Amino acid sequence: MIIPRLVLLCLLAGTSAAGAQGEPHGYREDNYRAPVPGTLAGATVISSDAAYALWKTGRVAFVDVLPRPPKPSQLPEGTIWREPARHSIPGAVWLPNVGYGQLAGVMHDYFRAGLEKVTKDDAAHPVVFFCLDDCWMSWNAAKRALEYGYSNVFWYPDGTDGWSASGYPAEQVQPEPGGQ
């Protein structure tokens, strides 16, 4: 899939330089809300404006990897717990919990199936991974997608925090069925 030249120029101009630390060799396995590196080998790091330009084309898959919030363990018996709403980039597919440093086999299967769905089983289809600002979940997920063989991977480290701060639209999303 060819991305219009204007979007490509926007991508190049919007490459993030955030993050003072270098890339780890493996996956981040703890302290997921911490400063992230400014790079991800094999992926293109994009800014909010570049993410918006890609989104406007309607030809790029957006994958939100924010984990689902766990049900509080100390709720009194009989309390009804309602999971907080997730507002995300319109049209994004929410694949929660796929950005952890280690995944069980069932979560690898869920992630692969979700990627196949959003890319129409085309490993060259452009796909943007995001979460929140300073969230290693998106870095881990983008790295994992590269290892799965996806070749047109974009990492949006500012996530929905940067998206919203830029005034771009958001909508409530539901998790893709099949995850934990």
C-alpha cells in the first residue's frame, strides 16, 4: 500500500525525538508507565500530527494496546463494577493486554488474530501502535508485530494523551473479543 507523499513528508517531519534512554534489547517487563525511548528499530516513530495525517487517509490500521483495567480486588461483595470507558482514536481496534513484556500463548494468538483482521492478513499493510504517553505497552506491541513479520509498523509514543491534547477527535471503543 502506498501512502500519499504528503503524509510521508509529514511522517518524516514528525519523527519523535522524545525519550532520553536507548532501546532495551528485549521487551519492557515492568514499570510500563515510564519514559520511553525515542526509537524502535524497524519501526517509524510518529508524532501526533503525523498520526493524524495517517488517520485521515483511511488506509492505515490503528491498534490501541492499552490494558484493560483490573477489577478492584477489595470491592465489597455484591458491588457492581463497571469498567471505565476507553476513548480512543476513531476507527482504532482495541487489543488490550498485548503490550506486556511476556505473553501467554493465548495472548499471542489473540494479538496475531487481531493484526490479521486489521491488516486483512497483509503483513505489509501499515499499522500504527499506540497506548498513552510514556507507555511501554505500545513500544512492546510494535516490537512484537515486527517480530511477527509486519513490515510497515508505526509507533505513536504520545498515544491518546497526545492525540487528545492536539484536539483530534476521539470515540469510545470496546475491546476486540477474545482477549483476557
